[in-house]
Amino acid sequence: GIEPDCDRPRYQCEICQDTGRAGDQRCRCYRQVMIPLLLSQANMRPLGQAGFDQFDPNLFSDQPNPERYHSQLSPRRQILGIKQASEQFVQTFGQPDTRNLLFVGSPGTGKSFMMGCIGNALIQQGHAVFYTTAPQLFERLQERRVLRATFSPDPTRVEEAEAVYELLLSSSLL
């Protein structure tokens, strides 16, 4: 009653034989497991499921207003340029020449949405992303520093602070 192939491994994924790689790319089974894990650690909830396919340039004025926007370009032309740069950043993310992006601007100009688009696109590619605001980042780093210097810190808080610190250091995109 023993099957003839009982001494051979039985793979969950026949494509990659449970290695996570199919040729030179990640296998779809890897994505099925890793993407939910990456999403759960990314702290992207404030940004929702933003994606480049949800981008609507019609939300931005097509009329230039140099006094208000400090540019000769209309807000729509500006945001379309930012979107193009963001998509290029995602496409070239793993290459050595790809550096950083810094979003600066008034509230309501699309910075968080664009970050959500970039973060979610990179997570779909299998990159670890961690989203936080600058004030939250500095607060978390300060809390870890204080806890490490405390004589008898709360072990739960220390563990939490160290976990966040590790996420900050190990993320492909912060």
C-alpha cells in the first residue's frame, strides 16, 4: 500500500518546487505568501490601497497660477510630472542609480497619495516598505534611545521599539 514515489518530495508549488523563484523571477507562490506579510508590516493603512491606476489628474486645476502655486506650470502639469517620476522610480527601484524621492508641499497636494502608489507598487514587486511621517519616525527613534538608556525599562515596550527599529533598518523603502 505504499506509493512508488513516497521517497520523493511533494512540493506545494510545482512551478518553483517551493524555492520561491521561477527562473530569474519570484514565483507567484512567493507573492501569495509574502505580499500579505509585507502589507501587514508596511504601516500603509493611513494611505489605503492607493495605486497609480486610481490616479485622476482631473482633480488638479489646469490653470496656471504663479502667485498661488509658485510655478508657471498648472497644478495638473506638475502632478503629471510627479506621477511620471514616481512611476519611473518604481520601475528602476532595484538599480544602483535609483536614489531617493523627497515629497515637499502644502497639505492636500497629493504627496501621501503618491507615496501610497509607490509603496503599494513596490510591495507588489516583493519589496519591504515602511511608511511613517517624519515626526513619528523621530519619536520612535527617540523612544528606543530612551528605553535603551533606562535602568529597568518595560520589556514589552523595549521589544516593540526594537521591532520597529528593525523594520526601519530592513525596509527597502522608508
